Amino acid sequence: MPAQLRKSRKSVLLSVFVLIIAMISVQSGASLAKSLFSEVGAPGVTALRLALGTLMLALFFKPWRLRFTAEQRIPLLVYGIALGGMNYLFYLSIRTVPLGIAVALEFTGPLAVALFSSRRVVDFVWVILAVLGLWFLLPLGKNVAGVDLAGALYALGAGAFWALYILFGQRAGADHGPATVAMGSLIAAAVFVPLGMFQASAGLWHWGVLPLGLCIALLSTAIPYSLEMIALTRLPTRTFGTLMSMEPALAAISGLIFLGETLTWPQGLALISIIVASAGSTMTLRRDAQIQRVDIN
């Protein structure tokens, strides 16, 4: 095997490993955040994560140096609000919904963005699989899955914000790339940190939660964003998107290990259905299409 080919293969394998570590980091951070809900509440954890995560991103990317055109400012504003909104609603969701199910429901946002951009027959297969997954996850009809309705709607709302984040983030970040995340995070923090602090439990003001808040910000923001940028520059879009489809499964495993959350058979099959729909839509993606990963958890 030529040396250049071996080097390329090692680079791809390293990128896959890095991406898996990033996804594990995100879901571990979500599990840690959920364990803190009893002390500070979901809105309080949102405020804590956004405040500390924004500080880390700002120190690294120095967003005050960025300049945005008039055409980019409205997309940037929507992008920042969407970033905060999906964090806020996602944490509200996992108060009552198992982590794996919440991530699967949230994943319908970027999945919808991918599917609505195509009209091929094969894409309708992925739509059907996604709808079947939703049918068995949402508490409809005979409440077969036993999922809390409010929590499920919060997760779907987080997915809608995720879709907006992708659509407007591509426009807002056209000139500044990943540094735009820092500016978007500043906007999100300006809106949702005061809201989260207002709704938080009294435990938010205890110094003892600060170390946990720093861990949540590191696991959910600083570490995965950095690792994913490494993978993004070395993996094809198709491979990257397919690997990201593993995230609901990793979330379910994280919920089981750290939170003791178990899924029923219908819930597990529904989660698999959404994962297959997401992976399939990415694998059959047209080569001229582009999907950018934007993390929310």
C-alpha cells in the first residue's frame, strides 16, 4: 500500500475516532446537566451552560474582532436566538423524556432540512421511516410509547430551532466560519441567560454548582466543537453526516449508564427508525449538496 494512501486512511480513522469522542462528550454533558436539574432547574442549567460556554468560546475566538455585513446581521440574530432556543427547549425536554428519545425527536429538525431539499423517490423512504419513528415515540392514540407529551413537544421545538440554526448559520457564517459560533453564543446568552436565571431554582446561586457548570460547558460546548472542527476538515460530508446519525443511540446509552434510563421495545424500535432515516438521507445525499454540522446539546 502506498505511503500516501496509508496516511490518508489513518487520517480518516483518526477523524472518525475524534468525532465519536465529540458525540460521547456532548451526551455525557447532557447527562451531567440532567443530574443537576433537581438543584438548579432546567432553565438554570441552560443559563449556566450558555454563560460559561460563551465565555470559553469568546476567549478562544475573540468575536469582538469580527465584522458582519448588513446582509449578515439578521441571519446572525436568528442564528443566535436559534442556538439559545434549542439549548433551552432541549433541557426542558429531558426533564421528563429519556435522553435518547429527546435527541431522536430533536434530530427531526436537521433531517427535515435535508429531506425538504430533495424530491427523489428514495427520500420518501426516509420520510416514511422518520414518521413511523415519530408515531411510536409521540404519545398519540393509545399512548403506546408512554412519552410525556410536553417533553416530546419541547424536543420537537428544539429540533425546529436546530433547523433554523443550520439554515441561518450558513448565511451568517459565510465569511467567518466557526468563529461565528462565538458571536451566535453571545446573542443566545444575552437572551436566555437572564431568562434562565429568572426561572432557576435557588441552587443556582450556590458556589458548589460552579465546578459542575464548568464541566457541562466543557463537555457540551468547548470539547465537542473543537473536535468536530477537526473531523469536518478531514471527512467527506456524506461520512460525517452518517456518523452523526449515531448520536441518538449514543444518547440512549449515556442515559442508561449515567441516569439509569431504559427504553421500551417500541421506543427502541422508533429510535432505530429515526437513526436509519437520518443515516439513509445522508448516504443518498446528492454530491453537490452541503450539510454543515451544528451542535445543540
